[in-house]
Amino acid sequence: MDRERKDFINALIVPIGFVFLLWAIKIMETISGISLSEYGLEPRTLRGLIGIFTMPLLHSGFSHLASNTLASFILLFGLYIFYKEFATKLFLLFYLFSGIAAWIIGRSGSIHIGASGLVYALAWFHILSGIIKRNKPQSAFGLIVIFLYGGVIWGIFPDFQSSPRISWQGHLGGAITGFVFAFYYKRIAIAHQEKETEEEEDELSEENPYWLEYGHHNDIKRGEETKAEEVKEIKEEIKIDEIKPEEKVEEDKEKFKYTYKE
């Protein structure tokens, strides 16, 4: 129980910190009256490369920020619950490559801001990883994500956007990122699976180990005795010629004496 509580608390640190950072930046913009939107991602320009790092941190308004806050928190929390220490690496990869994808496929002359690309990367990774690994908890988590944030399915298509100002290219870039890494890391273990394996091993070691071990040794002993008996039977069936060389020569002479000259 202590371990589960510790894992739960650790899984909250990064999501809370990230959400706090998003709100701190927006509040600072509001108080100072300075907009940082110009430092967003501008596709296929050298100047816009900085937006790969700044885009998820900047939002057009509090409503835009609020729409990404809950999704970011829940998806990051799930990432750290399922992948623990490896989650930080995944988070950084999603952050970086969702921005790169948006920089490549985004519309020229536009500036993209918001954490939606990162949200889509996390959401699609959770949904696909649960299916690929056939992990029920993560599959269930993916279904919850679709239920709470159904836009991750339709948000990648331009015709389903409620406003032309919404960056569907950023959504698509995030979805592609989550899709690619879900398959690339399909063999990494989920923390839940590791825990089940450890519990099964503990249960086996606690279930009357002294007579299970005794029975195991008996099985080995019986197997060795059976093998020895089989070898003995084979040897008895095979007639081994133990005649000495001199006796063999005399026997051959007697048998083929007409071929020998004295």
C-alpha cells in the first residue's frame, strides 16, 4: 500500500508542475499586458523553430488554456502511472516531436500556439498502446480519454474544426507523434504488468515452498533413474565385441584358412 501511495504521489508531480507553469505564464502575460504569442511556432521558418519549445506553453486566452489544462493533467498523470521513470523520456519526446511535426506540416505564414499538439500525442499514445500491448488498464484509460476528450479523433481533420483559427495541423502532428511512438515502444513494459509479475512470483514463493521444492527434486531424481534404466536396456540389446586382437586374428584364420599362407 505504501508503494502504491508513493507511486500515486510521484505521478502527480510533473502534471501539477506543467499545469502550474502554463497558468503562471498566462497570468504573467495578463498582468504585464505583454503577449508572447509572437513567439509561437511558425512553420518552415528558421525563426519559427523556437516555437517547437514555446508553442505548448503559450495560449491565446484563459478559455484556450482551460480547455488544455484538464486534458494535459489527466494524460500526463496516466503516463507516469503506467510508465513511471520512463514517462519523463516519453514526455520530452512527445513535447519535441509534436512540435517538429507541426513545424513541418503547418500552414505557411501562420503562428501556432497551445498545448493541443502535446495533448494529442499523449492521447493517441495511450489509446494505441493499450490496444497494441493488450493491457486492460491502459486500454480502459484510453477509452476514458476518448470519452472525456473525444476531439482527439475528429480534431485531426480540417472539416471538423469549429473555427478556422484552430490548428488542426498541430493536432495532426501530435496524433502522428503518439501513433509512431506507440508502435516504436510497443515492447517497453507497463508498470502495472511488472507489478503483477512480481506479485505472482511472491505468491509462488510463499505457497509451501518446502514441499514444492521437495517434489521438484523428486521429479528430477525419478527422471534420472528412468534415463539410467533406458541406457542399461540399450546396452544389453547391443552386443559389444570384446574379443582381443590376437583372438580375432586366430578366429579369422580358422574361418578363412584357405586364404592364408604359412
